[in-house]
Amino acid sequence: MFKNLLLATDGSRASMVATEKAISLAKLCQETHLTLLHIVDALPESFKKLSFFQKESVAYDQLVRTKDLLNKGNVDYTVEVITGDVIQEIISYANSGDYDVLVIGSRGLTSLQQYVLGSVSYKVVKKVKIPIFIVKESC
């Protein structure tokens, strides 16, 4: 069914819930490989002063809990860290790979919050060409 899963994560609570669901999905299918995708937002001022390797180190530190869950779940995975616009990079990565499904967390914003703040998962859904499994933080 699913051989190649793409899990977009930022280390947030919603991402951790999505990670748990991705592990469950991977266990349902044999010989599944998961790619853990983390985008380091290039916009914050504090990140502009860091080198690529420092940014990568910060990203890996944010992913420690996610990687611990995947290891405990005995899931075959690789980690990809990219610097750039979060939404555009997820869309580009998902559309350019050989993935069966994208798993992504959602904080469950109200319509007004989505309008004012935007929503990564909402914006990604519009442009990703593969099936998407959106996991609400409240699951």
C-alpha cells in the first residue's frame, strides 16, 4: 500500500501527533520507508546570522523527540533538513519525490485564525500532488 512516506515536521505538538500516526501507518505496511522532512525557516532574524551547519544543528536538535519516537517504533527512516520557505519547500519536496503520501500535523485553527495567520497544512494541501494525511493536534 504505502512504501514511501513523507513526514513533514517542525517538532511541535501537532507534529508529534502526526509522527505517532505516521508510525502506525508505517507498521500497517511492510517494508515502508519514511522520510522525515524538516524545513528551517530562512526568515527569522536570528537564523540569518547562522551558518548552514549551525542551522542544520538547530534543526536536528528540534527533531530529537521525533527521531526518538521513530526509533522506538522501529521505523526505517531518513532525515532531510532544508532551509527555506516552509510551505514552498514542503510542496516542492513532496512533488519531486516518489512518495505515496505526505503526513503533516495541523493545529486545528479556526477559520478566522487561518485567514489571519495562515495554515501550513491548508496551503500545502492546495499544491501538493500526492495524497495528504492531515493529523489534528487534538487526536
